[in-house]
Amino acid sequence: MSNFFPKLVVLSFRKLGTEIDLRIVVSEKKQEQVARRDLLEAEKIYEKYHLMFSRFERENELARLNAELGSFREAKPEILEIAGKCLSYNKMTQGYFDPRIICFLENCGYDRDFESLDFSEKRYGGTSKIIKSLGEDLKIEGGRILLLERVDFSGIAKGWITDRVADFLLGRGWKNFVVDSGGDMYFSGLNEKLEKWTVDIAGIPFEKLTLGFLNKAIATSGIGKRKWENGGGRFHHLINPKDPEDFSFDLKSVTVIADSVEEADVWAKTLFLMGKEKGIVYARKNSIGSIFLDYKGNAGISPAINGYKI
């Protein structure tokens, strides 16, 4: 291990169905042990919320709430917070973000952890559209929640958890670090070279586009890893609540830069579901830093990205 400072203390593990990579910049040797301890505590945060929010955990609180539809139930503060954010993002995204997509995911075969799925089984059961507003099916009253339809919080949970880990490290006094949840990342301060953290975009040569970050988040939503065929149809995990049978394959991924990973992740999904043409127009109009990549290798880059180019 290097004895030169500043340097990185790193912890990597698998959680939330993806690779997690945590990096803290330490400036002196006595900080190394403290950094390792804090990274192990950060890993526990991932474990706690993975168990709480995963729709594949049959006995967690989310599963209980999904099984007790139709009446107000007490819920943990984190569940209530996520549910409230879902209501807000549903309005902000004009309905493109909606946690009620769980039934559509199951209908097209994604009813268990992706890595354990056998898509040779023909299980496509068709879909039906969402008719009611989210506010009619999800209500919060004090410390209680009412669900009239089942929900899946995975569309927001990974970003939310990543931000919680970043908040934890900031609270422990660390200024320079990266929290990377499978490519959804928060960059705090500077890297070990005392420069901005840099990242390239999958599918775009780094010499053509490299981005630099200081206290910013980035998230990518795409179908490169989670697409499949079942029952004669082609599917992916990004369900369009406005038209659940519309599985568009014109885009490979959308990457968004924001102040929080949660926000970046929600908007990356939303812009992807809007489609390339509408999404780029919306991103430009609303100054959302975003990169659209299609399967032909073409990249659409919004003007708000220019400030991050290196």
C-alpha cells in the first residue's frame, strides 16, 4: 500500500443488485483506519435499506404494506419519506415516474431478482393501463400510509440510499470522497490529485467526452443490461406508466447531472421514457444536464453539460 498522501481508501461490495464502490481521500496515515471504519458503517447503510426497500424481500415492511391494501397502516419514517417523494416526482415528471409499475414488471416476467430469472419461461401476462392518479392510490397521513395499489420504490431507492451514504460521510467530517452505486454517483470535494473527479460515459470514447465534478451527482438509466425476450415479446425494466406496453428501444441510455443522485436518477429515467426527441427538447428547455445515447452510437448532449466538460 502506498505511503504517499493524499491517497484513496476504498471499499467495494455488491448490493442493490449492482457493484458498490466507496472511496475516501485521506491526507495522512492516521486517517486511514478511521476511513476504513466509516466505509464499513456505510456498507451497513446499504444493507439496511436494501432489506427495507427491495420488492424481492418477501417479509419486509414494503411487502407487508403491499399485502395490506385499502386501509391506513403505520410505516417507518423512511418508507413515508420515500412515498412522499414519489408523489412529488410523479407530479414533477408529468406522470412518467410512478411506483405502481410493479404489476407491469411482473407481468412481463421480471418477478424476482434479475440475476436469478429464467427468461426461457414464457410468463408474459399482458398489461393494463394506470387510470387513477397516484395521489388517489397513495396517501400519507401523519405516520401512516394508505395504498390502494401495490408499489415498487426501486425507481428512487438506489439514488436515495446513495445520497444517505454521502450524507453519512459528510457527517463524519469527510470532504473528499465518491459514493458509486453501480454508476449512480455522488462526487464530494476533490480527488487524491486535488483535482475534480472525472468520469467518462459508457459508449462514448473518453477522448471525445470527459466530465469533471465537484459536489455533484450523476446517474444513468438505460437498458443495456436489463432487457429480455419473453412470450414472443421484447422487454426491458424501464416501464412507461403512460403506456406500459410501449417498450421503446430507440435509446440505450440517458445520463443526468444534478445536485443529488436521487434527482439525477429520477430525471434520467424520465427522459429515457420520454424518448430521444422529446427528451432532448425537454432537457434543453428545463436546463437539465443530460446525455442521450442511442444504439447507433449517436449522442445527444444538452447545453447544460458544457459546464462539466474537461
